Amino acid sequence: MVPAQDAYSQVVEFLVALRKRQGITQVELARRLGRPQQFVSFVETKERGLNFVEFCAYVRALGADPEEVAIKLIHDLPKDVRI
């Protein structure tokens, strides 16, 4: 069984990689979200999680489609995640 925190780490790694591929800094992403830069830092260091609505806003701010990203993440999610 895979702990949820390990699976969530994969989600965060994906979001960080997406941000970097898009050439968006933490400061720019925070500006797009209307939040301080520390918010993005806390998400990226897993000190703060994202709920579903925040995830959608976060992905949109990265210029991606939340539905497409969620489908990819669900596909990559281990089948034996435990919470």
C-alpha cells in the first residue's frame, strides 16, 4: 500500500514541473493566484495542501486545463493508495 502523502508528493512534483515547463516563477504564479509567494512555496514544499477548488485555480493559473491534469494524475495514481 502506498501512503497518501507519497502519492500527494507525486502530484506536487507534477505541479512544480508544469510551472517550470511553462517558465512561470513562484512570484508570477502567486500574482496570478492573488496570493503571496510564500503560498506557492508552501504548496511546493508540501507544507500546505490544495483542496479540489484550489487545485483547479492553481492549474488554471499555470495555463493548463484542470480536467486534463486531473485525468493524468488519476491515471498515474497508484491503485493501492491508503489514507
